[in-house]
Amino acid sequence: MSLTDRVRAYWDTHIHDLDITSHPVGSAGFFQDLDHYHFEKLHHLPRLVNFDGYRGRRVLEVGCGAAVDLARFARGGAQATGVDLTPSGIRLARQNFAQQHLQGELLVADGETLPFADNTFDLVYAHGVVQYTADDRRLVDECHRVLRTGGEAVFQVYNRVSWLNALSKLMKVGLEHEDAPVLRKYSAGEFRALLAGFSQVRFVPERFPVTSRLHGGWKGAVYNKLFVGTFNALPRSWVRRFGWHLLAFCRK
């Protein structure tokens, strides 16, 4: 089995955050819970990404999963297209769009071989995908290829030099999806080198500690009651470079 096939098989049964809701999979309540938890955990995204700013323009999400982010672009009037390596992801994405009466093109496709012509999209959005794909360089190059000249791309990867990576090792608590066939963590320099083909790149370290619903016991209590409050009381200028997420806002 190729590495891409192993990645597909894993993510076909490990879609993000499905265990945080008690509503039936595919129901309106299910997708509302996914949206609420996603943007509670990633509360910085609406501040950094203008989901309502692409009305009438073509937006592609690579690795869309259940299309929680893509649905926000679609609600803002974007011409939304989503691709995911897994049939289960696209099945959920289609149910999500149907529940919200949204229009979009949702396809099973490999981000490393996108089925679109050059210079097609105004925005390519790949949040939490590069670190899990078989060939990160190839995926980034494909995103660049299908982006129009002057268009924008948004990428997010995990920061190796981060509070969460260090805490995971100290507390001996595995990271989410640590058992995936591919899980890369990048230094800022490595991430910058990966995006060298873009004419402009702006980096933003983010994802500082928020309380977790996924971990219990004494370790969960220490994390939620002590660590989260202590870390977030520190001046942001001291800790910004240690954000778990490295986001890149790129221009072709």
C-alpha cells in the first residue's frame, strides 16, 4: 500500500472532532456542534481569515473534511469548492452544505494532484493539511499552480518549537492524530522554505492554550485549571513564537 493510500485509509475513519457531539452524524445539531467547537478551539481564525470577504470569488479548500470552514466561505457568498482525499469527508461535507442550504462543488480528490486548471481560484485554503499529506512540497506546489496570479493562499502547520509540543512530551500525553501515517512539525524556517514559490508570505504564530473537552483525569485538570490560565496570563510578546499553529498568508 502506498503512503498516499495509507493516509487516505487513516483519515477515512479519523475525521476531526466527531467525538465532541452527541447529535446523530449528519444532523443539523451535529454540524452546529462541529462549527461551535472548531471555532471555540480556533477562536483566532475569524479574526485572521475574512470568511465574508470573498463574495462572488472562487475559493478552494484543500482537505476540507466536513467543510466546517468552507461553509463559512459559502455563507459569505464565495463560489466554494472543496476537495478531500477521503470519501467519508466529502460525504459529510455534502451533508453539511445540504443542511445549511449552501451551494458548492465537493469532490474526492488528492491535494497533491488537484483536478483543476492553472490559475483557477482567487483563494486556496489549506488549514491543517500540509503536515499530514504524503508529499508536502507537492501539495503546496499544486495549491500554487491552481491559484490565480495575485490570488491568496492560506496554510497552517504545526510548530515544532511550541508550548503544546513541549507539554505533550513533559506530560506524556500524545498529540491528537499522533498515530497518523504522516505527522510533521515544522520550524518557522522550514515552513518558510516550503512556501518559497510565493511572491509574498506573512507568518502568524497562533493557537495558544484553551480549555480542552477531550482530556480528563488529573492531567486534564492540571491542564485546564492551572496551565491554560498561567500561560494566557503571560504577555503575548513573550510567548507568540511558541504558538502551536504556524499560519502563512501568501500571495502568488
